Amino acid sequence: MGRLDGRVAIVTGAAHGERAAIGAVYAKALAREGAKVAVADIKDCRSVADEIEAGQGAALPLFVDVRDEASVQAMVARTVERFGRLDILVNNAAIGSNIPPVPVTTLGAADWDELMAVNVRGPFLCIKAAVPAMQRNRYGKIVNVGSTTMVSGLPNRLHYVAAKGAILAMTRALATELGPSGIRVNTIAYGLVSNPVTEAEFAAHPEKRAAIIGERAIATDLRAADLVGTLIHLCSGDSDAMTGQYVVVDNGAIYN
């Protein structure tokens, strides 16, 4: 018996990618715990869905542009049509912190708007579309994806940090609004997660890795698999008494 048997989940930003593997890891972890998973991304998700089904799970690959309301509504509608309900939404799709650094005095309004469209408007639209399906069952888990930068204040990426701060504010406001419907809303916030791109950079510049590792109480790399336990906890009944919270997973670099 899995901890998510009988549940249906959507994970956005769930395609394979050189940098963006976290969503794929999330989707496969949810499936291992028994959830039926809609694997959604603006990129092709079929390989992730195929992996889930090869492991005897149930998956639905979907195209979604989280900036577009019609696309998001279609994602939710197709999930409910296929699996009959919706219990879990993981708002993973985002423009990451690996964007080039830029001081506020030269940050362009177009760049600000582009990032906000994905990182703030996107989760808003996904939540707006998902909530009615969850309300029908008087139960739901929404997991937003934050960042330790919303606490530490990463310089020269104001739009990214501001967007992650907005996610925390949304989490707390929605927890209050949706609690009477049995919907819990929480945020998982993590530090730099190793991937092939960062590993290549660290191989060329080992001092960068040493500086990051040196800030952590547990002096090791953080990998996507390290986030899975917290994700499953937030999606399962084990966290039914939690809402409006943010949980930091970063090997002890930030104490909230």
C-alpha cells in the first residue's frame, strides 16, 4: 500500500531536462506512492510518463503553458476526465535561479514581466483551475515551490527572489481561504540542487562548490532525490494538520 493510493496528482514542469529534472523526479516519486499522475510541461513529457507506466504506475503526459489560462484549464479538465478526480497539485514549473545576474538598475521590465508570468501568474492560474475539482471532494493538497533565496535575498536577481516571495505570500493567503474546503497549501523551499550543468561548472570552478557546501550544516551536495521525502509528506495524509507553511530543504544552510 502506498501513501498516496487512490490519489490523483498534477505536476507542472515535469519533463526531463538537463537542468529541470526536479519535476520528473517528483512525478515518479508520487507514482511510486500510488498516485495517478498527470505529467505536465511546455516540453514533451512522454518519456516521464512512459517511465511511470513501465513501473506499473498510471500517468498522463500533457502539454501546458502555465502562462495561458485556457491551457491550464485544459490540463485540469483532461486530468479529471482521465482519472476522475484531482487531489494534489505540485506547482513546479518555473524559470530557475540560474538566470544571468543583473542589477536592479539594468533589469528590464520585459524580463521582469516574463519571469513573473511563469513564476507567479502560472501557479495562480494552476491553483485557480485545480481548486474546484478539489472542492468537490472536500480535500486537496497544493504544494508550491519556493526557494531559500526568498529568505537569504539572492542579489542581482530581484525578479526571481520577488517571485518566490510572492509564492510564500500566496501560500499563506490561500491556506486561510481554502482551509474550510479541506484544501491544504504549503511550500517546499530548497537551496541549490545539483544537476549536470552545476556539476560541470563546479568541476571547472571547485571553489564555487566549496563556498556553497561550506554554508551547509550537512556539508554535502543537495540532489533532487533529497527533496522527495518532504514532497511526499506534504502530499500525503501525514501532513493533514499542516497548511500555510514553508519547509526548507537545504542541508542546513538557512534556518527559518
